[in-house]
Amino acid sequence: MRIAILGPLEVVADGRPVGIGGARLRALLIRLALEAGRMVPADRLIEDLWEDDAPHGAPNALQSLVSRLRAAFQEAGAGRGRLESRRGAYRLAVPPEAVDAHDFEARIRRARGLADPSARSAELRAALALWRGAALADASGLPFADGPAARLEGLRRAALDERIDADLALGRYAELIPELQALAAAEPLREPLRGRLMRALYGAGRQAEALAEYESIRTLLGERLGVDPSPDLEAVYLAVLRRDSAVLVPAAPEPAAAPPVNRAPAGRPPQRPSERPPGPAPADPPARSASGDEAVPAPAATCARR
């Protein structure tokens, strides 16, 4: 059996869809799928499904939902035994990898252990392809789903950034440009994303457009937030200006996040390189990925500076 929660709930058993009717029944399955293979106490399920509005006789109401879920599994040929009960707790008896969210995280862990950028890109693409919409969409609005959904979305953003970095390392500049332009249009203040777009443009031989991209975000940051671009983005700009090919190689992930950087007030122009013959430029600080390079399973998205 396969349970998909990275988007609207979908259940497939032996190649056939399993119909799970009713919002609360779907929420119950999502809640159990988050801890696939582990016992979840009935009291916790009642609290998560009904919050402060649990009905009189809530244990019986929960048991009724469990019976309906077992019946749906049995009707689809998956067997009632997929949902076990023991001492006031319930367990979805499937391996974690049968749930797409757990499969997604496992693929991210594997990808991060691959040194070859081609293999890493392929594994990350496969992981991202599991997404069909907002995580835990059928439990949206229920507090138990808020934290896991936000965490999974942060990991998705991190995986996307890391896949783009792998493709940059492979020299796939031209094919990355449209994708990065669309992402930048959706999040115009996200500086690491703009840095990746500048790298792709420069790698594709479009230096002037890469420099114009920097001027665009510098103006936007000044007008909306009253700050200048970060040192990381400024370093990318200076490397492109110098025609330093080292800017095309994404930096290796850092073991820990760097301390906060004090932002300069808007209006201070970036320091330009001296008028000397071209030569090796100082190593540009890496544009930090959305994950902050933290290990799975607790990635944190790093969005644009607010």
C-alpha cells in the first residue's frame, strides 16, 4: 500500500485507488501516516482530530472512525490488519517508505551523501517529483498538521535549492535560467535565489543580464526594506563583474549557519574592483541554500531577509 500526503490524500493498494471518504477520516489517516509503523495513543488522536471540541464519548467516536478506515482498506483488498490497535493506541502497519513524505526525506538524506553532482541532481529530482501540492492538504487548518506541513515545505525548498546547485555544478546554465527567472518572479526579495540566477546567466554568456539582475534586486531591497544586498550577493556581483569563472562553482555546504550579518543601510554602492589586471579574486561567500545546510530531519527554510 502507498499513502501520499504531499498534496491531497491519495491511497493506492495493489495498483488500485482506495477511497477514503469524509474529512475527519482523511485527517485520521494523515495523522497516523505521519508516524507510520508506530503506535499513536488514542488520547493524542482525539486531541489532534477534535482539539477542544471533542464529542461526548470521544473514544467511541474514534473507534468508529477506525472501523470505517479498516473497512475502506478491506474493501480495496489491503486488509483490515493495516490498522492495528493495542492498549489504547493505534498503528498504521506500513513501513515508513510507503508514505511519500517519509520517502521524500529518505531520498534527501541519500542525495546529500552523494558526491557526484549528476547523481545528486537525479536523486533530488526524484524526491521533488513526489510533491503534488501543499503538504497535508486534507488536514489543513488542524494544528497537528501545521508544524509538519511547514517543516516539509522547508525541506522541499531546501531540496530545490540543492538540486539547482547540483545543476549549476554540471553547467546546465541555459536550462536553469527560465526556472530561476520564474522562481525569482515569485519571490523577488530572496537573495540566494537571485544569486543562483546571476550565476546561471553569467555561465550562459549573458554577463550584462547577470549584472542587471543585481541592480534590480539592489533597487528593490532599497525601496522595500531600506537595505543593501547581503555580502554574499555582493560577492557574486563582484565576481561576475571581474569575469571570475570561480563564481560558477557552487560552494560546498557549510557545517553550520554563519552568524547574522549586520546589513548596511541602503544607498551605499558596492565596492568595485580596483583597476588592475584581472587576477584571482577573493573567494566569494556561498549563497546560502534555503535549508541553511541543516541535516534532515529538521531543515529550516531561509527565505528573503525581512
